[in-house]
Amino acid sequence: MKLGRAAGVTDTGRRRLRNEDAFICEPPLFAVADGMGGARAGEVAAGLTAAALEEAGGEIRGGTGLAALIEEANRRIWERSLADPETAGMGAVVTAALVDTDAATVTIGHVGDSRAYRIRDHAIEQLTTDHSLVAELVESGVLTPEEAERHPQRSAITRALGTEPAVSVDTLTMEAEPADLYLLCSDGLSIMLGDDEIAEIVASTRGDLAQAAESLVRAANAHGGEDNITVVLFEIVPDDAELETGHPDVDPATAEEDAGGDDRTQLVGSTPEEHVEAETAGGSLRRHGAGSGGRLAAILLLVAVLGLALVLLYVGALR
């Protein structure tokens, strides 16, 4: 077996003003990090998580190595929050996947409520268990899965990176099979779409993983886009399979300039107002920044502020 196509996208969603997610799509390593914290601290925490994983590159080995890197990310966030008062209390959740083609395995490392799924023979399976209040209530029988989806505390997590000096990392290593498709996502996708909806969208666009990722983001936004949405997809193929990237290589030096006229790159978060990072990684385009939902929220906020200012001026004139 070997790695096939891979794709990743991130979008601010319809309710948030900025994107505090980050992702890695650099075979054999894939990850989604979702930051939390005031000001831009969540963005910092997610960036520190991605950097800690990314620096190791292809040197990571097995569950122990992946867990050690996530623990290193925890240490960096914790120490940064102690040193910088503006980031105090920040944290992140992460789900990472490491593919070992020699051993024909995929290892998952996980902290928080981002998720990993596997689609095999058209059936979707959640591989990770959310470290959240509602997940614990479901496991204990207090809530049904349906009740958990509507629970007002469904976003309350019980484990995260950077909130304590040490963290417990869940790891899982499983045998991979040709035609397996793996999906990593932030909760901005999973709180908007059910597992069956995710599987149906992926099945309808399986021939193009970039399109599949974008379709998932679109669907999450159509359902409300309550949070940042990040999706990473990668597939396992037979040794003799011919690979197609699905998209031409992108020159990082010109990616930001080109993004303005491309609906696809707008969807994944390209915008001149936010930091943009683009690179080719196994045929995928990697970007960070506010998507169309974030720009809409910012415009609405600006209109509201201007409206309030006009009202205050009018009231002042009457006096």
C-alpha cells in the first residue's frame, strides 16, 4: 500500500470573526489543531501545535513518537501562556494521523474534540473519542447520542493542550487497507454535520479529494457555520496505483495574488486582510485565514458599529 491523494481546507465559518484553526497536510503526517482563548490566543495555540508537529516531519515513528510530539506542543503552549499575559489561559485541541506505508498502519494521536474518521467500504467510523462533557455523559448513559447533539454544553471539553503542564494523549494504531479514506476535522464540521451526511458528501465527490473537502466546508456553512471549519482528507491506495494530485502545483510566492479570483481558494480561506500561507504538500493546497463566512461577519460588525455611531451622533445633536 501507499499514500494516495490528500487535501486540506480551512474556513472561518459564518459566526466567527477570525480563524483559530490550523492544519498540516504533509504526507506522511496530517493534523488538525483547533485553538481556544481570548484575543488571538487561540490562533497562537493552534499555530504552536502545528509547528511542534511539523518540525519533526518524517522523523516521527509510531504512537509513542506521535504522543511525544503532542506533549511537546502542550509544553510550548503552557510555557508561552506563562510568559505572555496576553495569551494566558489559551489552549488547543488536536487530532493527528501518521501513516507508515512499510508497516501498512495509520496511527492517530488525539486530545480534545477534533475528530478522526475512517471511511471503508462506504461505511464511516469515528476513530477518536471526544474529550468533552457530553461524550462522558453519553458514555455513562446519562445522555443519548441524539440528546448530546442538542446539549447546550456540547462544546465544553475536558482535555486540551496548554491548560496544564502535562497532558494525556490518546493514541491508536490500526492496520490500513487499500481504498481506505481518512478524515480529520475540527468540531466546526462535526457539530454541523452528522456522520452519515459526511459520508454521503465524500462518496459523491470521492474522485476529487479537494472538491470533497470543499463540499464538506460548504455544507457545514449551509447548516449555520457556527465555528471555524477545517477538513483534512487522505487516502490509502494499492502499490501499483497511479496518483493524480487533482490540482496543479501552486507557487507560494504568487498564491495570495491569485487567490482573489478563485472561488475555491476563497473557500479555503484566502483573503488579503488575514495572514495567508500556501504551499503544495502531496498535491494539496494549504492555507490559513478568514473565509467568506469570516468576511461576512466582519462586515456585519462594521455596519453595526457605524450604525451605533450614527445613532449616538443623532442623539447628541438633539440635546
